[in-house]
Amino acid sequence: MNEKIEHMRFAETVSSGERGHHTGRVARARAKPAPQAEAVVDLAAIAHNVRILRESARDAALMAVVKADGYNHGAVPVAKAALAAGASELGVTTVSEALALRRAGIDAPVLAWMHTVDADFAPAILAGVELGVSSPRHVAAVVAGAHRVGTTAIVTIKVDTGLNRNGVAPDELEQVLVDLARAQAEGSVRLRGIFSHLAHADDLHHATIDSQQERLVSAVGDAKRQGLIPEVVHLSNSAATLTRPDLRFDMVRPGIAIYGLSPVPGQYGLRPAMTLRSRVALVKKVSVGEGVSYGHQWVAPRDTTVALLPFGYADGLPRALSGRFEVQLGSSRRPGIGRVCMDQVVVDLGPDGGGVSEGDTAVFFGNGDLGEPTAQAWADELDTIHYEVVTGVRGRTVRSYVGGTPT
Ligand SMILES: Cc1ncc(COP(=O)(O)O)c(C=O)c1O
């Protein structure tokens, strides 16, 4: 089920090295054209960002968060690049995400931290996936799974220290600890870690950061009094990893910064890993006074030339960006004009067409090096965060890789 959804989201995943190198006779005669719309992920940028985060983490270990298919960059290639660059563990949300990493041959520690209580934990236990527990019901379900398969489950307690979302609520912590201590004594679980997640990590001096830290330390003390000694305690996401070295504990747990997007003002030398681009499907003249796209929201103020890009809201270009975005095409920025449609959008090239031809590549966002917009620019325009921009790329977009081998 999940796999199918993934394939629908990103129809095809190729390494740019594969393109044009077909083995069949017919294919050899005719190189495969670049996809109509492509999210190119730079694995060298991923490695670079992990190295930067490793420096901030100093002697703490680094868990690379690759949930949501690696923030839509491809969990397996990102995980492999991150592990090679110095990450030692991986974090995901669901058991099925964790099992997908195992199926890809990744044997590094993997933590999955959000489950319904009726989840079937048996496959995860057999695969050595570390299970985050957030209530006594989760503990009971994991213990039942361990009994079923006759294997010790690896467990990490997610403590709610003030985010009031996932995690053990304060009034249930004691029960969780008592139940886990009993289960550990009988050999059905092994406590690996205790962790929590910050509510205001991007606000360096917010008072809740210190109170969350104190509550985590207190929960670790409570666990130890029950004979539960965690191997790793962790709290820091990307923002805290970069700005609050005092919160490192044994491990940091960054996500977004691995993908090169800064969670706080300041660049920290991070390199955005995703470039979103599309090829020009059509170039045509539009006369002065003619309207463009549904509703004729844009009317040509002069005779002009436009380019059609086969990329629409079904592919991750929000309709709310209609008339409010630019692409890098040829040597300059070109404004999007008229409404963004499901499958296509139009950009204005000016009266002379700017030398743009059908088949040329337009960049929606990238790392900015060539003058193109960034995911942050889209986020600013949409009054959202760059997390949502990169995870929103979908539909017919083909994901491809540069800067390393994605396998
Ligand atoms: C529990 C947990 N840890 C770590 C992260 C990584 O956060 P960020 O992407 O802000 O670094 C997330 C992401 O939301 C998370 O849910």
C-alpha cells in the first residue's frame, strides 16, 4: 500500500548517470530525453550538510531524520549518503518507513516513533527496528509483539516534555516506566533510549527550551530509578543542533538541515539539495490584449512570447503561486503569468523570446547559485515553511540524483 503511494507520488526515480545509457539496441540509437519535470537531489550536498551538522554535534552521535521519504528527497539514497558522511543512526515516523530502509539493506539503528496502538509491531521487532513508545498502551502492544515472535524488542521512550503532541504524557510516565521495567526484566524489551522533541527550537532563547530540557533530564532520572538505563538521550532537531550546543545530550536528531534548508535565519554553510525544474513544452507568441490561462488573470500588456511549462499544482506548484513566482530560464528570471493549472503553467519571455527554445530547462527552485529562486522564496511567498515546499513536490515529477550513487 505505502509503496504504491510512493510510486504514484514520484513516478520514476533515476540516477542522472543512467540517462542516455540504455543497453538495448534501439535505446542506444536514441538517448532518452530528460523528464518533463524533475526534482534533482544532490547527494554531495546531503553529505556536505551532514558534515556541517556533525561539527555542531561535536562528540554527540547524529541520527539523520529521513521520515516522509527523506523529506521527499528519497529516504534510501539520503540515508546511505548521510551514513557515509558521519550519521550513525536514522529516524523515521512509521514502522513501514523503517522496514523500507531495512529492505534496502540498511542495517544501521533505525528509530520509528509514531504508531497507532493496534499496529503490528512483529515485523519491526524481527528487523531490529527501535520502537518509540508514547503510552502504556504502546508498551503493551510492543511487549505482545515481542512475545509473539519470541524476540526482544528494542524500545525508546518518547517523553512529552511540553510539545503536547506525540510522547508520554506526564501522568502516564510512571506507568510506562513500571511496565517497561517489568518487560525488560522478563527479556521482552531492551530500553535503548529516551528522547523528546522541542516546541520552540527555532527561537533560540525561548523559555520552554530550558523547561523541556529540565523535564527530559527529570524523566531520565525517573527511568534510572526504575532500573531503566538509556544508552542514548536525545532532544535536538536541526535548529537546536545548530544553535544550542548545550542540548546535545548523547545524540542530535536533525532533519531539515540535512536537506540544506536552514531552520533558523543564517545559512550555517548548508547547501539546499533539491532543484526543481521543468522543460519548456511550447514557445508561442501572444498578442497585446490577449489573456493567458484560465480566467485570463493575466492580459498581455504588449505583444510578447511565452513559454509553456508542463508542471502544475498536481505536481507541486501551488495554485496560490499564480502570478507570484519566477523561474530561471536561459540566463534570466522569467515571471509566471496567469493561473497555475493542474498540469501546466505559462511564463513570459518578453517580446523577443529571450532566446528560449522548446526543450530548454526552467528552474523553479534550487540552491540559488545560478540566480534561481530557492524553496525559502516560495515559502515566504506562500506564508509557509520550506519543509512544506519540498515535501509538496509530487505527481509526475521524476526524482533523479547527482553527486553520488543513489543505490
Ligand atoms: C521527533 C522528531 N525529531 C526530529 C525531527 C527533525 O526536525 P527538523 O527537521 O526540524 O530538524 C522531527 C521533525 O519534525 C521530529 O518529528
